[in-house]
Amino acid sequence: MVAKLGSGTRSKLYRTTWLALLALTVVMVLVDSSPIPRGAFLAVLLPAMLVKASLIGANFMHLRSERLPLTVMVIVGLLVTGTLLFVLIAPDAVRIRTMTPYR
Amino acid sequence: MAEAAPQVLERWSGGVCPFEAGWRKVMMWTFIITDGLLFAGFLGGYGYARIMSRQWPDQATVFDLRLIALMTFILISSSATMASAVGAAADAGRSVLRWLLLTALGGLLFLGMQAYEWTHLIEAGARLDGNPWGDPLFASYFFLMTGFHGTHVALGVVLLTTVAVRWAKKLTSHEGVELVGLYWHFVDLVWVFIFTLFYLV
């Protein structure tokens, strides 16, 4: 799948992806050190994290040019399962935090 | 029960690879998915402990974010050099070796900085069963997650060096470089999540 792109196109894609990843990292670090509300902080950081992961997966790992079944296998296997894992246990964590310790 | 679409049946009825990729690549992706779920479990457990905790330390008071940002920069750059190595291998270019060794160098730099960070934290009193900043699980999760990730980076450096030697001796093809590339990008991918969820959030 890598060979489908010309070498010039590939180099440009890798360079652009690298610069985008660096820019997102700088933005994340700046947001972390700025006094913005927690909600806004998470609203910037979490999507930025997912965009970075998508850029790496799509451009560096060439998932964008792989066949759909392979891409679906990776997305469902990793992203969906990982998200479900967290979403299912987070309510329990919140609930335990509010419980009174047993004496 | 509705009948599957003809093209689905044709793809999965046997005799062809449904993913239209070599079996080595499919196996590497399978490994990446299972290893990714390992880290997802760690991060899920960390998230659980973090939400539940009433005294989770402020990361800004524990870590030097400039060091962590530099480590992230190095790993992202090594991912870019790895992609360049894979691209050069597809063209059977001569710069493959240079890109592979640059990637391995990035990995070694990252490991060195990780070791420095660990030393600094251990000297400050962080242990697997406690730390001076708050919830004991803080240091446990730190050492567990960064330790596992660092181990993956170290193994990746070994793999990169091995593939570089094999490429120089013409014992491996473009596919070999691509497979180690997938592994290295996965290592970078995991760091994206650890960097965000453990060091920043």
C-alpha cells in the first residue's frame, strides 16, 4: 500500500503529519499550563489526543490506504473496545468516590 | 436472517485473504490490537483509580512538563523517520539504513530521558507502594504504565537494529521494514494516550 503513493507525495504527507503532530503537542502543553476551566481543558485535550492518534494511524501506519475490513478490525478492536472499557467502569468509580467508608 | 451481500460472501468464503494483505501484516496488526488492549486495560484501571481518588497529586508539581514534552517530540520525530524508512524501502532506496538508525537513536534518547525521569522520581521518594505527593496508586500507575511502555520502546530499538542489519545484508525485504514500522508507530500511538491521560489531564 505504501508503494501506491509516489515518493514525493509520501515525503510531503509524512512531513505534514509530523508538523501537525508537533503543533498539536505544543497546543496541548500550552493549554495544560493555562488557567482555563476544567471542562474547556478536557474539550481541547481529548479531541487533540484522538486527532493525533488518527493521524498516526491513517498516515504513518497507512490505515487510510488499507482495505476496509482491516481498518474496521483495528478501529473496532482498539478504539471501540477501549472506549467501552472506560465508559463501563467510570460510573462505578464516581459512585465509589461518593460512598461513605465502612466503619 | 438476511442473506449476506454477495461481495461479503465472496470475500469470506475461503481461498482469498479477506483483508487483502499479506498474512505477516495481518498478524502484526492482530498483535498490535491485543497489545493495545493491554494498554487500554492499564489506562482504564488508571482512570478508575484517578476518578475514585480524593487525593490524586497535581502532575505539574511532580513532573517537569518540559522534559515530557521533549520526550514526546523525540518519539513523534522518530515515528516520522520510521515512516520515511518504510517509504524508502518501498522504493528500494539507499536511505533506508539511515532512517532506521535515526529511528533507533530517537528510541534510545527517549529511553535515556525516561530513565532520568524515573531516577528523579525514585530519589524524591516514589515507590511502587507509595509516594510523597498523595494517593499511593499514583506512583504505582506511573511506574507500571511508563515501565511497560519503556519496555516496548526498548524491544522496538532491538527490532529496529535487527532489521537495519538484515536490510544492510539484503536479508529482508520492504515488508520486514514495514512490519517493524507498524510496531514502532504503535509504540508512539500508546505514548500519545499516556502523555495526554497521565501527564496532562
